Amino acid sequence: MLRNKKIAVVFTASILGGHELMAVNHIKKFKKRGVDICSFVPENNDKLITLMKSSSLDYTLHQVRHRRLEIINSFINLKYLREAFSFLKGIHNNFDFVIVVQGDVELGAGFISAGRKLSLNNIISYIPYTHSFKVMGSRFALVKDVLAKYAYRRCDKYITICSQFSLDLKKKNPKSQVRVLKNFVETPNDFKTNLTYENNVKKHGYLTILMAGRIYFRQKGQDILIKALKRIPSNIHIQLNVIGDGPDFDKLVELSTELNGNIKVVFFGWKENVWEHSNSVDLLVIPSNYEGVPLIMLEALKRNLPIIAPARDGMLDYLDKNSLYPTGPSECQSLANKIMDFFNERNC
């Protein structure tokens, strides 16, 4: 159906995050299928430009730069709106669809606002999640959440990454049409050597857990796992391998000193390839407070590595009930119970 359409993909952020990486992966996939896609990249996003070049993807630079507090700027900054307005006015007639890559409802908000002012019906927002700014701990969260109620209604066509966020978008904008385009990863080169978990419980009498990613408690919830491990009885021995760095690294190190002697924590720091250092783990734990669709989860699924994660967000689309623990006030205990169940199953 898309082969007879011309599609513009407009990147809006000055950073290269997971959503931009996935957008590039989808562009490569659809171009291989013969879809006519033109990409537009901010002139100040050097990392994205490098990625486009290394991926052999053509692109055109644009000069509409991301602003701090962009959702506020999309309502009051006339210069910013004129830039976005002029850009869209110049390209929209050349394409059947213009897809705006939004990391959240704030990123690229000026493009969405400009598209509404131009009365364009071919603007599509590609947005990964719908969390409130309060949940994400954003500055001026109260103001941003008020404005977001209007921002979601400025666009009536969305692409998102899982069914949970599809439902959320339809609640925020009942008139919207939403399509789910799932995130994916390629089969790893080391697939043949990483087919199953190591089962250190049987071999050595302890369970090895992997926790990988940016160490940032508000989103990634590493402190939740530490609190859960405090509830593990002394007859269950666990080694936790932590791969990653971030603003709460020192806090995590300090918290880990409070664990009982049956729990050992090993800090690897940031590693470019997590899986080069994870061949002997039994289990991946993702204790996040909020997510989109975690890349580490998709990579673990490709390697048939067991996963434990909270029953929220993108995890609901990809994991079965045996991998999920209930969210809410008793989350730490629920996670501890899930880990103990996993240990006992492997120890049978």
C-alpha cells in the first residue's frame, strides 16, 4: 500500500536517542521494501547525521532547531512557529504523508502546531509514549501537562510503539487514528552462542541477574530492585551484574552496601555492547517506573534470556504473565516474590 506513496520523515530532536535509532531502523526496513522515503534532519544533530551516513540513507538538513521547554514555545514563540510553518509549507505538497518524529509530545511540538495552523491533514506524529511530565520528573511539569492536553489534540494521526500507548492516545484525543508500529532488533551475530540462560543456580548454587541501562532511579527504578533484594531470604544467593552509568550511579553503589551477605553486586560501568559481558547470566530484570519498549528487553528476547519486569507500558505487549509482576504500592515485594519463584524453579 505504501509503495505508491511518497513519505517525508522529519526528525526534530538535537539528540540521538532510542526513538531516533528505531526510526532509522524502520526507514531502512521500508526502503528495502521499495517505499519512497525522504528524511529531513536537524542541521545541529551531528550524531544523527553520522548515523544516516553510516546507514547509507539520503537526507536533507533543516534549520528548525529544538528549543528548551519546547511545548511552551509551541504556544508562544512566534519565531519558532514561523520556522516550522515555513518548513512544512515548503515540503508538504511533495509528499502524501509527513511523519514528525516526536520523542514525546514536547519534542517536535512546533511542527505539530504549524501543521494544524496550515490545516494539513497529512501530518502524522511518530511518538513512543504518552507519560505525563509529572511522571517523567520534567521541569515545569504542571504547566507542561496542562499544555499537553491541547497538544495531543493538534494532531489526529499517530504512530506509536505498543497497544498501551495506542489506548492512551485515543483517550487523549478521541478523534485520533492510531497505528502501532512495533520496535524491533535484528537477530544478533552471537545468536548461536546465546540461545538459553546459563542456569548458575544448578551449576553453582546462586542466581545471576543482569540489570543494564542508564542509572536513573526516577525512570529506570534501579533502587526498586535493590529494595526487593533486601527482602530475599539468606538461603537464596544472588549475584547482580550492573551494566551502565548515569546520574544515580553513586546512590546505587551506596544502596548496594546495605544488602545482606547473600547478595553480591558487581558494577561493570558503561559498556558499548552489554552482551559481550553477559554470557553467563540467568535472568534480566527491568524494574522501570515507566518505559516505552526497552531495547534491552528486545535484545534479551532475541537471545531467549528470561526476563522479569513490571506489568506496565511496552512490557505488556512483549512479555507473558510469567515474566510480569504487579505494579503499585507493593511493587518491591512483588518483584522479590518473582525473583524467589524464579530461583526455586531453577533449583528444582
